[in-house]
Amino acid sequence: MRIIRRWWQDTEYDRTVVNILQKRLRVQVIFAQQWDQSMAPSMLRGLSLTVLAATALSAPLSSSSPVQERTVAGKRGVVYTSSSLANLFESYPQITWGYNWGYPSNGLSAQVSPLRVHRDPADGFRNSNFEYVPMLWGDPSGNPSYISDWQSNAAAAIQSGSKHLLAFNEPDVNGLSPAQAAASYQHYIQPLASSTVKLGAPAVTNGGAPTGLTWLGEFLGNCTQCTIDFVPFHWYCGYDNIGYFTSYVQEAYAAGGNRPLWITEFQGNDASCGQTATDAQQVEFMETVLPWLDSLDYVERYAYFGAVENSGSNVYLVNDDGTTLTYNGQTYATLETVNSTMPTSLVS
């Protein structure tokens, strides 16, 4: 697990952070007992880092620590409909990227330039880039204006510092066959490949065959000459379907040819799985799965759904007023600074 060490002069807060880390340690031990043996080496590395971080946080820090400059590449991003909602996350260093199912960013204030700078007396200055990632939502074939818009906006985003591009949102359930998607990818995504820009495969759902990972496999079989640097996918189900989530992530890694993964939409709140989770229940889900995702080298980025306002019984990351974060929004943005209670079944 990646631990970002912070400086706090309040020793009472130090003890709170250590307590949170101890809770996470107990959760991870239980997961280590449940996962297959192939996951053990990665899991043990994560546990070791957790123990070391808890020890370091409880020790006094030297006031003469040198001030240095470094870049922290966090995995968490925001998927948003309005830049005003995404901008609520700009002051949180763990949120490092965002996308809006299209282009351009439409007023996203926390873009790559200028750098967001966060002061940490223990580690010096920590610079964190926020990257906007454009997406070609669907197949633009036969639509000249769509093609032109994509090409010009993708080029502008790259010029502004974007280093990744996303291709096709849920084509497996939107009527685009794997062969059609491969042909379109070669025409409109592949030409943008370079040493500084990485390309993502179409983002599939967690539906069953012929959708989901089955569709992804057929796409890859039709696109053998394509540059595909990472594999995005979506996952929606209930907050207590942890085993399903962890197994699907591992299956996606295998289906994608062991390429790095981006989970560009996921949420532990889906009525199709027989549940509509409360704010607190989604926090339980996050506090269990986010440390696990952070511990996996092959998961490069993820975006919990979403930077959108609550709607009825559906709880998202932003409150109805559109100006404040929900409890799960705060948890997603900070994780270690939220004093939440772990599920009894996981810590007993």
C-alpha cells in the first residue's frame, strides 16, 4: 500500500492516524487469508509498508528535514459531468486526473499547468500534476464534424499536457461490434500514439458474455496491430460484493493481456445487484477496496462514480447543493483523514 506521510504537530491526530492504519492492517490480513496464493507476495509487501508507515507516524519528526521537490503520482481520478463539481476535488493531492466522457475539459481548473503545490515539512514540497484525459466516446465514422472535433481537441489536450487518451465508452452495450471498434480505433486513436501519449482500449462493462470481458477479448483479437497501453473497464454492483469486485479486477487483468488497468467507473451501489447503498455503506466499500487497489502494481488509475450530485436515493460524491462533498466523497478524496468505522465483519 502506498502511504503518503504527512506532518501533524498535534500528537492526538497522530494517534488517530495510527489507529486508522491498524484497522486497515486487520482488514488486509483477512483479505490475505481469502485471496489465492498468487496474490500473497504483493499482499505481504503491502502489509509490510503499512506496518512501517504506522511505526514512522508514531515517531517524532526532525524539524531539520531538508526541503525537496518530488512528484507524487496518485491513482485516484474523477469522472464528471460539470467542471464545477470536479473542481471541488482540486485541493486534494490524491486526486490526480479526471475525464468527462468527451472533450474538452470545459473549465476544469486543476489541469496539468500550473502544478498544484502542497507543503509537507517532513518531506519538503510535493508537486502533484492533475491530468485531464480526453475520450472519444463512440465511433465517429461517417461524421466529419465529429472526426474533426476529436482530432483538434485531442491535439489541443496533448499540447496542454495530457499524456493519455481514452477510447469508446461501453461499446459492448452500445451497439458497436468488436470488429467495428477495432477498425475505428485504428483510424482515429492509433494515429495519436507516441512516446509521450499512452492509449487506452475501449472501456467495457462488467456484463456477462457477449459483453464485458468477452467483448474485450474479441476486440483485442481484431486489433493485434493496435497500440494499446492500458485497459479501462467499469464495475457496478453492491457494496458488500467485495469478492466479486476483487475477482473481476484480476479477470480483467488477464483478459487485457496483462496490460495495466484503469477502472474508469465503479461504484458499490447498484440496484441491479439488489442494493442501493447508503453513504456510510459506500464508505465501507471504499475503505476496503481502495487500499487494495493502491497495493496492486497493475492497477494504474481508478475513478469512483462519480463527481455528480446526489439524485433521489442514489448517493454520489457531491451533495445535492453541488457545492460540498458527501461522506463518501470526502472519504474518496482523503481516505486516511476520515475517521470512519470499519465493517464489524472485517475487523472481528
